[in-house]
Amino acid sequence: MRVTMLNKYYPPHLGGIEYHMRDLATALAARGHDVRAIVSNEASSEVTETLDGVRVTRLSRAFAYASTPVAGAMARAVAQAAEETDVFHLHFPYPWGEVSWLASRAGGRALGRVPTVLTYHSDIVRQKVLGTAYAPLLRRLLERVDLVIASSPNMVEHSEHLARVSDKCRVVPFGIHVERFAATPERVARARELRSGQAPSGGDRPVVLFVGRLIYYKGADVLVRAMAEVDADLVMIGTGPLRPELDGLVASLGMHERVRFVEPVGDDDLAAWYHAADVFCLPSVARSEAFGLVQLEAHSAGTPVVSTTLTTGVPYVNQHGVTGLTVPPGDVSALARALHELVSDATLRETLGRQAAERAAADFTIDRMVERTLRVYDEARGEA
């Protein structure tokens, strides 16, 4: 099958959607499918290269607005790709790419014959002006694509845009390379080194781990406030614009001896940190957190998670009482109680962690994601 994917960027550009698209594309290519990605370059030049079997065309970017790269040649590239594509796969939100696809569909008869699937990664949450202005085009887009992939039933139910087209929505949970986080002698040994060398108390207290960008919807400030009531260390891996504010909060709460900020680490150390921690926490407070892949990474390591009951895929991934605990978003006291319950109960941690690892290996692998996606492609092509 010949598949063309459309998105803002492609790795090595950092981003959850970019990583998801790469994992899906490379896995499809490994199964013998002809996969192409059309994206924007981060420079003014156009480059085409093959990465792990995927042909990646990075179009010249004129400028970027509201995190949206504008590549003038995108509509032309999409129309040309239609001549050699069995399925188009769009990754929303990328307004410029979607407008380019709509323009090409209207102007090119060939594109009109190509089945198109759209993965709906997230609502446009914070950029209210852009979201309002784009709403009419989004409705048109969702009407025109053949099928919509959502990462959880929650997204279909609670997104006002997907609710209108629920009949064409198919749930395909995101997958990860779970084996990269499983326990190995080397990984466990490195986890001991990290815990004794970088956790604030040297591993004498339980360790709560956070991994993510320090931005508004992650709820890092809520986590710091909650940890003031929990007898444990907090390790926060990540950078972002809220770091100075968080430094001040830690100081004002007198927690500098229990909180450690760590710059982003490589894949090997990240996997080891999940094993070094007693509990992982994703305290997100807004629907911008649509799924929370880091929860799956922690689950794959057998580490239970405390997360929030957002109306997105977050509580779908981390099931309360099965793989961890969930609390209302922004509720400092509830978060503190859940963290305390886990750090003080080794038996509960072991039970939830074991169930989390089993569920990740059963339901959230790359292979399962690819199989489900191929079924959606076949249905869009009328071959289901």
C-alpha cells in the first residue's frame, strides 16, 4: 500500500505528534508498505531524504505563525503525491497542511479519488483566536475526510468537533516501543545509580518522577504544591518557560532539599529513571494533554502513575485502580492524597505496576497500533 502522511514537521524535530508519525511510518515501511511524509522544513530549503525506509519531503518554510509552519509549495506537493498514493493520512492540528489538502482536493481531480484518513491528535485549546477562525474550515475538513482516527473513546465523546462526526471516528490508541522500557539488568543497575546519585535524598526517600515540558497545561506547579504534603523526593525531567516560576515556588515552599530539576536526558537514562522512581505523575490541567504517552512509558517499566481525570485520553491510558490513580485536574489536596497513598504502600505500588506493564504490553504496542491503523486504511479504501 502507498501511504502519504502530512504533518508540520518530522523528526529529528522534537514533538509528540512528530514522534508518533515517525513510529507509525517506519513500522509501516518495515512491513513493506511504500510510505512518504510531506512536512515543512525548519529552513528555507527543500530537502527529500529517506529515513528508515520512509521518504521524507521537507518543504521550504516561508514563516511560522502560532506554531504553524507555512510552506507555500505544500498544496502542489500534495496534489503531485496524489498520483502515487493509495491513502492520504493527515495529522491534525496543522491548519496550513489541512488548508493545502482542501485546496488540492478542490483543484485536483486525482486527489478527489484518494481515500483520506485523519488522526485527530488534539483540540485547538489555548489558541482561542486561531481555533475560532479555523472552526468552519475544520468542519469542512472533517466532512471531507473518509475516516477519523482518535486515540481514545474519550476524545470522540468530549470533543465538540468529533462528536459531530462520531459515525466516521475509529479509536486507535497510540503505541510505543514497550520493550525499550522493560527491566533489564543494565537498566536496573543504571536506575540504582541515578536514584542514589541524583535524587535529592540519595534514594533514602521515595521518588516521584515527572517527565515533560514545563508549560501551562502540564500542571507542574500543582505537582510541586502537592509534594509539599508528601514525604518523598520529586525529580522533574524537562525544560520550558515555567522553570523560573517553578524555581521560585520551590523556594517559597522551602522544598529545595526535596526537589531536583533535571535537563532532558537520552533514551537509555530516561528508561532507567522510570525504574528509579516509585511513582510517576502526570498532573496535567488542560485538554491540550490529549493522551500522555509518558504514562505508557512508565507503565512499560512497571511504575504506577498518578494522573488527572481530564476529558481526554489521559484517564483512558491510566485506569484508576488498575494501572494507577486518577484525581481531578488542578486539585492539589487530591493529588497529594493519591501520591501519599502510593508512596506509603509498597504492595499497592507493586500490584498496580505489574498490571500497568501487562496492559501496556497487551494494548499499546507499535504492532497493535499498526494493525488497527491498517484496518482503518482498508475501510477507507472500501476493502474492510
